[in-house]
Amino acid sequence: MDSAPSSEREPVPPPSSEREGVAYLPSSVTRSTKLLVAGHFSVGKTTFVSSVSEVEPLRTEEAMTHASAGVDDVAGLPHKTRTTVALDFGRLTLNEELVLYLFGTPGQPRFLPLWHDLAKGALGALVLVDTRRLAQSDAILALLEEQGLPYAVAVNEFDGAHRHALDSVREALDLTADTPLTACDARDRASSLHTLITLVSFLFDRMEPTP
Amino acid sequence: MNGPRRARDLVRAYVRTGGLTRPSRDLDLSALVRSTTVAPPVEASGEERRVLALCSRQRALSVAEVAAHADLPPSAARIVIARLMDHGLLTTPTRAHITASPDLLKEVLDGLRALV
């Protein structure tokens, strides 16, 4: 930047060059859409995004200021806490014009404005669950339902996890009969892509049901 | 110098409102952004320059990618990007309006299937 020649009228050089290390979209891409990848902490959201994304997953951190319950300062005011919420995301260029972004959601159903913002305009969500911690998925599903965001569920098969029958998972999570429920290996690109295809097929069928 | 003062204004406003400062327009994290041929003014803030240096005229990046690469929280990035758009320094390739439609879903489905 310092080595760029500057004119007398424009001391700041115009932004004409691209930065190294940044994966820009192909020049033909002009439209974007997004899906959410939801699930509790360490269920495998980032692994999933990483295995399908055409670029290394990126992370952006939002600072949330909120009141901590039950802790007052000297003046009797509620104690404020600043928390950072990390959002890991990736992308997939689907054709010449269109790119799909995959946003990992926060691991807990807190910071509703952030959730609302992520959900707004999203086509739907893939919810990854772990059969050893199904109860933790409940709150996430409830939140997505509250946001009115359609979703499909995928059981991330961890090594050593019991191969629960999907029926019992469906029952434990109280899923509706039409909610897709599949098994997936978030580390595997083909498996993860198939999971996304299942989700998007479901979203498509919902909008345009076959007679 | 106006630069540092402008940057401090942004930080002060952001902290004062607890992150609720609204950008001048609705920008989704997946909205695409490109730079224009308009040169940045001398008064451009540090954050504005960082964002401008990142953006390309030919190839877009999403608001989220700009935030990540510029090391800004998404909410701050949106404010900066919106302001730069207001001044014609950044643009979006198409309307940032995302609507789910059967056509779009079919397009996404076809695109995903082609990758397997």
C-alpha cells in the first residue's frame, strides 16, 4: 500500500487490486442464498461445513453485550458481560451465477437477535444431532420452529456412538412424520452433500408439493 | 485528521448502543459486495479503508467474508459496508433480496446434485 504512487488530489489509492489469500467468488457470480447448519456445541457443525465448503471455513465473531443475572455491581446495577459468539461459515458455488453460503449457528439457543438475523432469509436449516446428547438438540429445534425455519435432521455418526435406530431418534426428538431424518458422517464430503440434498429436496417439496 | 476520529465515532457508537446501531440499509450476511470505480475520499476511516482494500471490482465477496477478512464483527461490518454503499464506493451485483421460491430451490438442488 505504501509503495503505491499517489497523485496530489487523491492521496488514497483506489481499490483496484485484490488481496492475496482471499478467495473471491468467480466474476460471473451475482446471486447468493444461504442455509444454516445448526446443532449444539461440538456436534460437528464446523466439520460439516468444512467438508463441503469450496473454501476454508471462515470465522467471524460477534460481540454481544448482555446483563448477567444475579450479579450486581457496587451501584446496584446489573453486571454487564461481553460475550463473543463465533460464526463459522463456508460456501459452495452452485452454478455460474449462484453461490450458497452455509452458516454454522451458535451452539446454544441464546442471543436471539443473532439467531433471528441468521434465520432471516435462510432457505432452511440442517440440524446435526448426536445420539448421546439428544436432549441438547431439543432447545435448538424449538428455536428453529419459533423462527419459522424449516429443517431436516441428520444424526452425525461419531465413532463409538450407538447406531440407534432412526425411528427411536425420531421419537426422542418428537419430529413430525415429514421431517427428513438421516444419518451422516460430517467428515465425509459425499455424505454431507447428500444430507444437504435431502434437506433442499424437502424444502422444494414443501413449496411445491407433488399432486 | 479526520480518519482516527471517524473510527472512534464508530467504536463509540457501537459500544454506547451495545451493538444495536442499525446500518442504513438491510444487509444479509450472505449479501454480495463489490467495489466501484469511485475513489475513496481522504476522510475515509481506518475501517472503511480496510473494507475497501478487501473488495474487488470484478469479483464479489459476501458481507460475512468481508467481516471475517477485515476482522470486524458482522454488525460493525454491515454499518461500514452500508455507509460505503451510500457513498457509491461499494455496490451489490444484484438486489440483496433473498426470496425462497420453487425455482431457486430447484436451482440449489440441481447445483448440489452436480457436485456429488
